[in-house]
Amino acid sequence: MKQSWRPGNMVYPLPAVIVTCGDSVENSNMLTVAWAGTICSDSAMCSISVRPERFSHHLIKENMEFTINLTTVDMAYATDWVGVKSGRDFNKWTETGLTPCQGQTVKCPCIEQSPISIECKVESIISLGSHDMFIARISNVLADERYIEPETGRFNLEKARLIAYSHGQYYALGENLGHFGWSVKKH
């Protein structure tokens, strides 16, 4: 039997990503975002949702760009830390030991330790209540060469040990259950 609960966000798990923003490495910040996702594949678009009172909100709104950095087990502590501390009070790069590297199609930095950094240019902002949704076109994807198989060129993201966020907890992604279409593949 199921219980009826008040409406709330229970679409879990979600990617735990660190969003970087600003107009240069020197004038940048980062924040952890769980409300992030793909919204279109052709052309490639995504969205993030950020509370207006967050320090990074005005940086994203002023510069109309950001970078989504996927996070790993090795980045888990920093991922949580940048989500609970404010860039108003701390230099998050210094405090976490994460390394900024200059973006290629955006002014804001990406995170060197991230296996994938997705550079985004904001096309629209929708105020939704507690959060503003930034809808963005993906302008570039930076892939860490450590996860590219030299013989095939395949990006082996599962070796990065990504983390996800689910109902207040962080989890390491684990067992591979199958690939897209495996359920209908003829044997």
C-alpha cells in the first residue's frame, strides 16, 4: 500500500554537479547543484535551477553562462562543501583544493578534476518560486583524456566513479545493469 504525501521533489537520484560561474578564473565561484538536467539533444541544451539568494545566482545572471562539472567519488567532500558554504565568505578554490582551468567557449572556469565539464550559454531564465531555472545551450564539452580509450576513442565515463544525490545523501554509482536497448536485443 502507498501513502499519499504532500507534493515535493522525489525524482531521485540526480547528478551531483558543481556549477562554475563568473567572468574569469579570478572572478569566479562554484556551487553544488542537484537540480540539473538535459532538456534537449538536438540542439544540445540543459538546465540548472538556482535559488536567487545564492551568491552564484547573480554571477550566472550577469554573465549568462556557466559550466556544469560532473563530480566523482574523489570529489565528494568538495562537492558537499561548495554546496553548504557561500562564495561571499570563502574562496572555494582555495578551500577545496579544486583546480580552475580556463573555459574554451565561456569566460568562466571549469574544474580540472572533473571528468566532464559542460560549457553552457544561458538562453532564458524562468522564475519558478524558490528557484530560477537557467535554460542553456551547450557550447562545448571538455572530456578528461584519462577516460578516453586510446585504441577506440570511446569515452569510458564509468571508470570516473561518478556520484549522485538522492534525498539528502550522496551515492557512488555502481553496478552496470545493461546498455541502452539491451532489453530488446536479439540473442
